[in-house]
Amino acid sequence: MDHFVEFEDVCKYYQTGSVKIAAADHMNFYVDKGEFCIIVGPSGAGKTTLAKGIMGLTAKPYGKIKSGKILYEGKNLLEMDKKQLRRIRGEHISMIFQDPMTSLNPVMTVGDQIAEAIRNHDKLSRVDAAKKAAEILELVGIPSARGSEYPHQFSGGQRQRLTIARALVGQPKILILDDSASALDYATDAKLRMAIARETQNMTVIIVSQRANSIRNADKIIVLDQGHVMGIGTHRELLNTCPIYKEICLSQMREDELE
């Protein structure tokens, strides 16, 4: 049986002159439909490379996938043309990048932006779309009364919440968050991610992060380091079997104590 998303022996290298750096070195793992998954590891581990690989956004020729397959519902994304990839990104997979301002219109209120996305997806009336937009704002921890404000009036963490709200509107099959909660404090980060998990039971959620402690209830955690898969399992399993994961958790605990 095919897995929902699967990396089969993926090798990707960044080449600058005579220097070759492995971003993915014979990576093998899968994520099944409806799973809440985190890809975690130190900076430069290859996390964003994998996320962009799922989106079909691998850089060429600087970053080149030498071999392997990235399968989505049994179809190899690496063999798709630009038109096919655009359709996949538009209808099936949504990704939230590290900079939330890239997806927010600075001259539209946040409520109007979310309502517009709702109308494009569900064809609702303006009134009904506005009501649903207010509900989604509340879901991600933004008071609905602030829907009349503009992106620049929100903090970095709040803007990240807004980009998540817009992504949820489209009900993608896969939602990828690339370190998108990095500007949130530990407690708020955990609550937001749990809210996403509750409201996306039929959605596959993949979080790419350097953090670990805030998502202990993830169905699957994939630990990377220098382009290698170092461990796959639950939080409890990895604490006992994966030294790198344990160190990530301990480092996070030390940071949280200083906040």
C-alpha cells in the first residue's frame, strides 16, 4: 500500500565550486494521511530542503536532487512538470514559510483577506464569509474584533497565526509549517499547534522546526542531522533511542528557563 508522502532514497546536494554539501543523503521515510508530524533537527540538518521537496520548490541548478523519489499519493513529484506542480501546490499542499509577511497583503485588513480566501474556496456570500473569517481568527488565537486591522498592526507571532488561518481556509490535504511558530513563546506555541491538530483531523500536518518540546503529542517525529535521518518515532521513543533528539529537548528546556 502506498503511503501518503514518501521519500525513497533521496539524495540532494548543494554545489558551490568544488564544495559539495549533502542536504539529503539517502533519506527514507514516510508520512501517512492524517498524521501530525514534525521534522526536527539543528540548523543545516536538511529540514527545509525536505519541506521544499514536497512542494516541488527545490532550487536548480544550485541545489540538485541526484537520485531518489518524492512520492505524493504514489506519484513522483520529481517527475512532474511546472504546471502539474502548480496544481498540486494550489489544490493539495499548502506551505507556510518562515516570513509571514510574504503571504499577507499590507493594504487589506486581515479579516478581508481571510474572508476573500473563504469566498474563493467555498463561494459563500460576503456576510457568511465574514462570519467564518471571524471564527477562524478566534481559532488561531486572534480576537475576531481585530479583523478590521492591517498586518503591520500585528506582532511577528500574530502575523504567523494569520498565515496559518489563511492556510486552513483552503483545507489542503497537507499543511507544511516551516518554522512558522518561531516567533511564538513556548506556551502559546504549544496551544496553537494543538489547535491546528484538533481542527485538521483529516489533514496531514508537517511541522519543520528546531524546537521539540512543544509538540510532544506528534504522531511521528523525524530527526535529521547533516542530511541524514537519525531517528523516527514518538517523543518518548526518541528520548530513549536518539541522543540528538534528547539534546534538542534539553537545549529547548534551557532556553525556556531563560525566557
